[in-house]
Amino acid sequence: MFLNEYDVIVVGAGHAGSEAAAAAANLGSKTLLVTMSLQNIAQMSCNPAMGGIAKGQIVREIDALGGYSGIVSDKTAIQFKMLNKSKGPAMWSPRVQSDRMRFAEEWRLMLERTLNLDFYQEMVSGLIIESGKVQGIKTSLGVEIRSKAVVLTNGTFLNGLIHIGEKQFGGGRAGESAAYGITEDLVKVGFQSGRMKTGTPPRVDGRSLDYSKMNEEKGDAKPDKFSYSDETSPLVQQRSCYMTYTSNEVHSILREGFDRSPMFNGRIKSLGPRYCPSIEDKINRFADKERHQLFIEPEGWQTCEVYVNGFSTSLPEDIQFKALRSVVGFENVKFFRPGYAIEYDYFPPTQLKHTLETKLIDGLYFAGQINGTTGYEEAASQGLMAGINAHLKIQEKAPLILKRDEAYIGVLIDDLITKGTEEPYRMFTSRAEYRTLLRQDNADFRLTPLSYEIGLASEKRLRRMEHKLNESEKMVAFFKETSVTVAEANPILESKETALISQGDKMFKIFSRPQIDLEDILKFDKVKDYIDQNNLDQEILEQAEIQVKYSGYIEKERNNADKLTRLEEVKIPENFDYSKIKSMSIEARQKLEIIRPITISQASRISGVSPSDISVLLIYMGR
């Protein structure tokens, strides 16, 4: 069988693979997306949702860069919520419940409409590697397909093993076989591999639940959306989720199965995600808690299938069923399928460059769970960056590397390659030291110009972003220049129980008060007139509000970031010999030799490298 040679081959069509293929193809590379099932492109293997704390910021960043995840999420959303709205804007995180079937369908249709992109359904069983450079892939049918770069996004499929109680069987996802051969090929050429685990809850029949006994969880009264483009619109109708709780009775039933649990009897030795533990892990670790929340999430507009968020488990199916029947509202529950745990191969990400290209094999990129991450959003962002950088390398252009003060994606990738991970890595706002700069509302300001420069974001996207930036900056200037009288301001200040003014003052100063919000400012006739004259939308108004109320915090964080940027500019020679630095600790020398940081700043973030080690390194470099 003969297939054409490609610029980029992407292996795996989950969230990472789909974004990688779209990015490479949209940039102009002749791209092939290879998957074991074309029916399951961008499948939501776990919960039917996108975004959340820090993850919502990542989806916005993907969208600002020209990726598809935000658009697909908007088009297939059934509920929207802006989380953490009671906190400052650095913490605001958009999240949608998605229609699982429509999500996968929309992704496939968008990919099929993408120029330069071909598809092929088969299992990739190995790589073609010659003289330290990847040259293509081999399939289980013996087909060889040549390419200039390969992006591996295998998810949980590499030697995947599913556990349900005492039962275990090969699989990458329920109903789908595992992939074999790639790990063995990579280990032969010197890669280190490991095992991780993740899990998923049972799926149940929503018609068998009594929602009247649960708490209804509605979406936002005024829903927003993910994408900055005008290709999508906020939801008009939404579906509710529901919340119920486990109990001591439920916990007692679950404990009956612990001796049959692969997690407790030693059959699963790999680590699972710390921040998304199984229900058996929760009741074991938090034995003092009498109950745990369960979120009942519909899987779509029409289907009756329901996802039981918070009940991830690998216990025997009879224990799962018996325990869930003791949950309030689940007395007559019917299962669609039991929950399960899955073990799979991953490759410690310290073996990668910042571009997500492997250090060992030229032209080979890893993205997603193969790097030890967990979550659709983390995977999609890595896929996007791997696809972009594979294309740029082929074109002999400078790579796109996002810094820690530019994007959560930059934090994610830097964390992975400098610190590595021994448990599934999940993004949190606390991982970003510049989270006031990395807000969900300004991802387009931060990233669309960079994406436009490399040819991914469209000119229309750039012009829309520039309009929003210019108008919001002009509005901030209007607040700084416009005065309000005592008669205008005091009635509003009094209603908000904040100090009155004794003489006229600038509107910027009034607006800066924590008690005063956008709704209050819109009561001033001068502001109403300004908005009407300039035809400003809600997005611009909210951006101006953030710039006014948080200007001090933003400026302080920007100054801190600029100071540390100086260390990012101090490059370490590519073949620097750390073994010669005898005055540096042995651990630091070993870590630096393995990770081979590009800059002093990156070296300083490696676990085991102390400030004194960095000082010694700078001296040896003649600084």
C-alpha cells in the first residue's frame, strides 16, 4: 500500500492530536492525522465539560492562538458558568457543560473542513527512526508512511490496561483496544518510560434518577462564551446539573469491596491524579468526612445518559451499583456502564525541549497524557504548541515558546520540562506566579499578535483584538480625564455605604473603590453618553473595569515579571559541561545534565538546584 509523504504526522486524535493536526495544517504543512477510530475523534473520555479553574484560562489561550477548542466548546455547550466570580478577575474561570456526542461531531467536521489535512484509520505500532531523526511511522498492517515530523498524542492508549475490581483487560478507553509497539520502540532508542493511572465514574440512565431529591445547579443568568471570535454566540437556553451527596451508608458499602479493589490490593502500582481522586481513595484518605459531593451532569441536550462526577472508581461493578443505589436520588438507578481505572505508559517530560520536541530524536514531538498531564485542556494546549512548532521547524523558522508571564500554557510546559512529574499533572491558578497578568479576559491581548505573526490567527482576529484593546484603553483614559461632581457621585456612594466626597473628583478614583462596580458607574449620565457615542459592547466595558480596579496589582506583577525576564535572557551554551563545576552540588550537576536548561531562569526552577548553585553557574559562564 502506498501513501504520500507528509510534512507532519499526528498519531492519536484526542484533544491533543486534534489541535496539533489543525495547527500544523492551518499553518500550511501537509498533515496526516492517524487514529484507531475515526468515529471517536476528540472524544470526551471522562466528564462532558471544558474549562474550570485555570483550565478555562487555557481554553481561552488556545482560542486566542487560533486553536479550535473554544469554538467547538461554544457550539456544543449546554450550560455556561463563570467560576470564582466572587474573587478577583485573576481567578475567574469559564466552564461549560458540553453535549458529548455533538462535541466530537463538531470537532470532526471542523477538521474535515481544514485544508492540508488527511485522515487514516489504523493502529500505529512503531516509528521510523534513522540517524537520530524521525522519518515516519509504521502501522500494524505493515504500512510505512514517511514524514518530516511526528507528533505523538497517544493519551491513555499506550499499553493501556483497564481495571474493574478483580477484572483487568487491555484497552485505551471503554470499548476500544490499547495501542502496542510505540513504547517498546522508544525505550529501545533510549527513552525512559513510566506508568500512570486515571479513572472514570459510572455512566447512568437519567430516567432512573429522582432529581426532586437533589439540589439544582443552574448555569449563569447571563452566560458568556469561550471564543473571542464572532463565530459563536452565548447560550440562549441551558440545561441544569444537579448535586447530591454520599453518606456513611454509601461509604460502608464501598469499604466492603476494598479487598477486591485493584487500588488497595496492589494490582495498580502507578499513581493517579492527586486532585481528582477515586471515591474509594476519598473515603480512605478523608475517613472523618461523613459525606462527599456528587455532581450529576447531563451528557447532552437529548440523551438521557448522565455522568456521576465525584464517583470515579475501579471497585467491582456489583459494589459500585449497590453503593450508588444508597445515594439520595439514586434509589432506582440503572447503569449504562460501570466506572473503571486505566493504567497507561507515559514518558517523563524532562526528556523534552520547550518546543515539546524530544531531546533524543530530531523531529519527534510529544503532547498530552504521554507527557504525564491530565485533562482535556492541558492536552489540547500541548497539541496546539507541538503542531505549531513541528511546522515552524520544518520551515526552518524560529519556534514559538510561551514564557511563564505570557500564558498558562507557558507555565504548564515549563513546569513539565524543568520539574517533570511523577503523578498526573493538572493546572491550577496557584501554579502561575503571574496570574493577575494571565487572566481569562485578556488572552487575546497576550497571544493573538504572536499567533498572527506566525500565520495562524487570522487578520480578522487581530483587528477584532486591536479594536477591543484600543476602545478599552480609551475608556480607561476617559475615566482618568472625566470629573464628577459631589451631587453626581454622593447618592451612588451613599447607596454603596462608602465614604462620600466633599469636592469633585476624577471618575477613575471613584471607580477604583472596591465597593463600586461597573453597574454603579453606568448610572452616571456621562458614562452612558460615552458608551452610546462609541457603540461599546459588554466585553470592552468589563475589560475597562478590570484595568481600572486592578491597575495597581497589574503594574506590580508586570514589574516583577520584567525583572525575572532578565534571567530568561541569560542563555546557557548548548553543550555546556556541568561535570567541570566541582563547587556545585552533585544533585544540581546531575539534574542540569539531564534537563539541559536553555536559560539561567529555567535552571533556577529545577528541583534540587539551589540559589548558590545558580551563582556558581553564573561565575563559570563569566557573568
